[in-house]
Amino acid sequence: MNVNQKEIKKYMYLISFAGVVLAIILNLSQVFHFIQTIWKLIVPFLVGFCIAFVLNIITKQLENTLLKNSKNKRMFSFIITLILLFAFIILICFIVGPELVHSIKEIIRLAPNAYDQFIQTLKDNRNIMNGSFKNMIDSIISLDIDLSSLYKTIVNNWQTLFHSGFSILSNTLSSLYTFFIGLVFSIYLLFSKETLSKQIKTTSQVLIGQEKTQKICNIIQLSSHTFSNFITCQCLEACILGSMFVISMSILQMPYALLMGVVIAVTALIPVFGAFIGCFVGIIMIGIVNPLQALEFIVLFLVLQQIEGNLIYPHVVGNSVGLPSIWVFVAVIIGGNLMGILGMFLFIPLTSILYTLFKEYIKAKGDNRS
């Protein structure tokens, strides 16, 4: 009789599951609309969790070092962290921002003349080349792009640009609103993290048992440790590399030194390929002003990249995520294909976590067999 009841329950579960799947298939548009609505509701809280995670790295360092003996170390560490955050925002808005606007204006002003000079140089040296290089030069010359007329077309169609700009502004305001809500939520998370952690752990022990809860806690601790190390070391390495470019380009009197330092630092946050993206941007921007200095920038980039890759990166980042280099490359490729730039950044610590868990699983299996 018990066997029959189990069989009946199994079939009931299968029928219910099939009914749910069929209902979803028949109402896909409503289901997608519902998912979008839920996603919009939870995005600010996900942003807040990410902000809290990053800020918690700084507050924990302050609590354990500078403010170790302070009675109100949590409050003081959080205030210092917020000051650093707003100082960074002010730096971007009032120093990097105006420099970026000025650089874009200069590029727009100089681009037509620089392009004409580039095409003329190709025409003058066309006969020197042969084979595939000559065909490539002919293809570039045949494009016959008139940047001056393109600029006039853009100016004449300012209404279309205005509507596009208004849409961009609307999306920007929406993003700022999400960021503000997330920031407020992150403050609550940081000040009540111990209480929340205790409540979640107690609830989990009641629902799924103490043993499974302990396993989940171990995975969460491993994930937190891995992500914290990766973010800290990656940001420090990016700041060092960006500072090296600012100092070197200023000494060599190259244009856009500050802007290129920021661009290199930001793009260097993308593992493996990030700095090369910044190099490509720098070649275009500097090449428009002075093609010869663009070549100097390429040489400078290669030199600093070697210094960074062989001396700085191993000591600063090193084995922060405990992942062999081949798996770092695989994680970057897969993450980039699935989620773009964000995937490149996230998949290295995620792969490290899976790699560590799998290694511990294999070790435990080996110990049990022996």
C-alpha cells in the first residue's frame, strides 16, 4: 500500500510539473512581463548588495587596522568609507569629466584634418607597398569618408540627436535613482550585517538542518573571501598601472595624460584584455593630435605592460584567487561570451570558487577510498 501511495505521489508531482510547464508555454508573454516586473523591483536591492559588498571590504580593513581600538569603529569606518566614495565621485565629475569633454571637442575639431593627412600619406606611399598591403591601402582610400560633411550632417540633424540625448538622459536619471536606492539599502545592510546573518543562519538551520546550513556557510565564506581578494587586488593593480601612465605620459609631454591614465585604469579592471582596450583608445585619441606620438604611446604601452605583467601583477594580484592561469583565460573567454565585460570580471572569482570546491570534493573522495 505504501508503494502505491509513493507511486501516486510521484505521478501527481509529474502531472503538476507538466501542467506548470504547459501553462508557462501558453502564456510566455505574460510570464516574461512578470519576470521583467520582478527584475525591476529587485535590481535596486541587488545593486545595494553589490555596493555593500565592496564598501564592506574597505570598512573591514579600517576596523581591523586604523580603528582597531576605537569604541565606535563601525561608525567611524563607515563614515571614512563614504567620504572616500564621494571623493572618488567628485574626482570623476569635476576633474576627469571636464578633461573628457575637452578631449572630445579637440578630437571633433582635429579629426577631419587628421583623416585627410592620413589618406594623403597612404596615397603618397601606395607605390612602395605591394601584395596584400597595397590592396588594403586601396580599400581604405576607396572608402572616401568626408568627416567635414559628416559633422555638418550631425549638426543639421540636431533634433534627432536631441531626442536621442533626452532618452540617454532619462536612462541616466533612472540609473542614478537605482544607484541611490541601492546606496541607502547598502547602508542598512552594513549596519545590520551581523543581525541579518544570525537570523538567516537560524532560519536555515530550522528549515534544512544544521549540517546543510554549515556547508552553505562554508561556501558563502569561500565566495566572500575569493571575491574580496580579487576585487581588492584588481583595483590596486589598475590604480598602479593608471598612475604609471599618467606620470610617464606627463614626462614625455604626450596629450591626454590624465584622461588616458583613467581610461587605462578603468579598462585594466577587465582581466587579460582590458589594458589593450585602453591602448586602442589611446592610439586613436593621440593619433588624431600627433601620429608620431601615437607610435611613442604604443612603445610606452608595451614597456609598461611588461613591467606590470612581470613585476607588479605577480606581487600585487599574484594568486589572490588561487586559480591556474589556463583557467583564468578560460573564465575570461566564457564570461565575455555570456555576459560581456561584466562576465569577464565576474567569472574569474566564480571559476575559482568552483575550482576550489571541486578540488576539495575530489580530495574528500580520495580520503574516503583510502
